[in-house]
Amino acid sequence: MKPDLKQLGAAAVAVLALGSPAFAAAECGANTGEPATGEPIFVGGIHGNAAPGDWTSSTDSAAAYFACVNANGGIHGRPIEYLVENDQWNPEAAAQAAARLVNDTDTVAMVGNGSFIEMAVNAGTYEAADIMVMASACAISECFETPNLVSTNQGPLPSNLGAAQYAQEELGAEHIACMGLNIPNNGIWSCNAVAEFMESRGGQSTPVLINPGAPDVNSALLEALASGADTILINQPAGIALAILSAAEEQDLRDMFNWIAPTPLYDLSVPDQLGSYWHGHVFVNAELAPLNLEGPDALNWVAVLDEFGNEDDPRDTFGQAGYLSARFFVKAMLEMDPADVGDRAKVSEAIRGISGYTSDLMCGPYYVGDADFHMPNHAGYMVQIVEGGFEIVRDCYEYDSPYFERHIAIETELGLR
């Protein structure tokens, strides 16, 4: 049965700071306390790390978890050798990275991937090679609407829908200006879903598209004003989102709109960067558990990073997602026949068979299946930016949108509802 979404966040404290320190040793995989010494199992990962940003936190957390697994018996005695590539936000580099991992090594799966670029470039490569990608930091449609990619993070479409639903239900939003990147498989894709959702509830949404290469936030704000919207959805990476809010403050636009955003604004540095003008006035969707909640996985993730990661590995949402992807992958591998764990086709089959995995870091069950689309994570939290951090204003809730009808059908068939 599908778990009660409300109960997972019921014990949340009001104002969020960085997660509490771990009080116990990290627990991973078979948790034998003995190092794995057998033949390595190769697992790949690709992240983007160059201008415009560093997306290494997902592979950092996955690497730490795999190191912990290797110190605790590995996969039926075999260690994981984690091969990580940087696509440098360059399509050619992304294609070359995937080719090296998929074609030039015995990599059985990809885990922890995080990039704008590589999913779009390599979705066909993964399908042709029948290799599954358990990604963690996806932001484009190919990551959710192709057969060989599945992610623990939500990406812009669900997170924006969660923010829009909260605004419609709690803030009285009737017309949302969706300020998205002018990229078909990112901003346009996710803003179109917001429009479909608002129309399904008798409202409307107007897209306001921004050129990512030369973002003109003042022109975008003028376009939002002219649309007649009562709510602005800042469907942007954190840097551009902060620039939009800074420009809005200069024009004293705060009280003219409801202000909502998806997960990129859930960053512990944001409240201080925005200052008191915005405290209490910006609502943000969090696609995984807020960082101070102290469930078993939330604490173990921090313990794993403390013991097996690097001091500068980020403790952020993508890090949570990388930990989850690695943990779910290891769970599936440990459930396999030991003779099959080095066989890519058998590993892909095992990943597709994942169903009903749960974690306090996610509001609902994780599953994969054999469909041409995958989006198991479509429930989350809403938080409000306040002085010193974030306040939870809505615990785990499912996003109600026509977009999820086909996902719900699969979940029903799998007995997850």
C-alpha cells in the first residue's frame, strides 16, 4: 500500500537549518563491517561541473555511499568501482563520457548522474546499450520521458506543479506567470504542464520565457506584470531566481504578487542573500525531505558523508538524491543472484524490477518498471523563506495534475496505491 504521505513530515520543526549531525556510524549495504575483496563491479556516473554551475553533489554522495558499501561487504563480496565523468556542460564531452563508460568498460549501470546536458545527448545511447541510469539531478524532459532513465529527484516539472498547486489551494492563485528558461525540454516543457494544471482547476498560466545565455530579468518582470497574473512562479536556477527577486525588490513589487518557486531556491544560503524584504513572502517547493528532518536515511546520509565523503561534499537536495539512487541501486543488486551482478542485461532487468522501495527522504515509494517514461517522485513539501532559514508550511503532499495520470496507472498496477 502507498504510505501515508502526511505522517512522514509530521514531526518537522518550524525553522530549518542544516541537518543534524549523525550520532551513529554509517550503515550501508550488507553492513558486515568487512571490506569487499572480490572482482570489482563497474558503475558509471556523469555530472556537469563548469560554467554555469557545479552539479557534483549527486555523484559525491553516491561515491561516499559506494565507499561505505565496499567497507561493508560490497555486493555479495565484490566491491563497486565507481567511474565518474564530467561533461563540462558540453554536448560533445557528454557524448564522449557516455561512450567511454558504456562502450569501453564493463559498466553495469549508471548511478547518480546530474546534468542538464548529458541526459539530452545520451538518452539514445543508454537505450541502444540497454543500460539503466538511476539519476539524481535531472532537469530536462529526456530524463523523465525516455525508457532507460529514472531519477530520485523530481526535476522542474513536478516541483513547479507542486508550487503551483500550493499557490492555487492556499494563496488563492488564479493566474500564474511561469518564468521559465527558453529551452524546449526544460522551461517550456515544465511551464506548459503548469498551464495544463491551472486550466484543469479553472485558472490560467502565462509563460514568460527567459534566454539563459543573456537573462533580462527586468523585461521578464514587465512581461509578467502585463500578463495580469496574480502569482509569479520563478521556474529558474537559483542564480537567475535571486536576480529576479532583487529586481522585483528594486521596483517594490513584493506585495503585487504571490511569489513561488521550485526546489532550486531551497538553498540554505538563500534567506540571508534575500534579506528581510522577502522573509515570509516566498514559498518554495522541496522535492525531497527538508534538510533538518531526522529520519533514518536523513541521518545516515550525513553519517556516510562524514565517514566516507570529503569535507566539502555539499549537503543539499541533489546530495540527498545521489545517496538515495546509490542506496536503491545497492538494494536491488543485493537482491540479485550473486552470479548475475556483473551482467549488464541482468542488472538492467533487476533495476526495472524495483518496486515499493521507501525512504524518509522521499514522500512516496520509489519504483522503476518497464515503461517509456519514469517519474516515481511526484510528491513533496512546501517551505516558506523566513529569517534564518525555511519554515515548513505543508508536509508531504501529492501533486494533482493531469500529467501524472499515466504514472498513477502504473503505480496502481504495481500495488503502490
